[in-house]
Amino acid sequence: MMKRILATILIYLAGIGLALATVNINTASVEELEGVKGIGPSKAKAIVDYRGKNGPYKSLDDLKGVKGFGEKSVAKLRGELTAGEVSAAPVKAAKK
């Protein structure tokens, strides 16, 4: 019984950690970006496509160069997204 309670608590805490995690626009897939409130399939694809054509984002302000993103939308997403460093293997652009 104690193991079951502990397992439930650990799963709950892991879920909270995932909910609070920011999504890195330099490494996220279209599917990961779609999980962010305010980003639908077309915006997620546009983020990945822009990254594929222009290289990694230097800051979240670079999102303003992506169709569908302006000053207000970038400001709303600041708590959800990050433009962290890119790993050695860049993520490929979304398929058309």
C-alpha cells in the first residue's frame, strides 16, 4: 500500500514539473510546440520552418519574424517558451 501511495505522489510531482517546464523553440518539435497554450498546428509548423531556414533563434524576440507572431503574442508566450542553446544535432524543419 505504501509503495502505491509513493508511486502516485511521484507521478503527480513529475506532472507538475512538466506543466511548469518551458519549451525551447530551438529544439522543440511541432508536436511539442502545439502543446503550448496559444500555439496551434500552423504556428508550431511556422516556428520550426523558420528555424530550419534561418538557423537557431537567438532570443524569443526573433519569433516576431515568424508569420503570425507580433509583439503581443510573443509577450504572452514569454513564460511558456525559451530560446535556449541548441544541441549538436539540429532539429529538422517540419514536413510539408
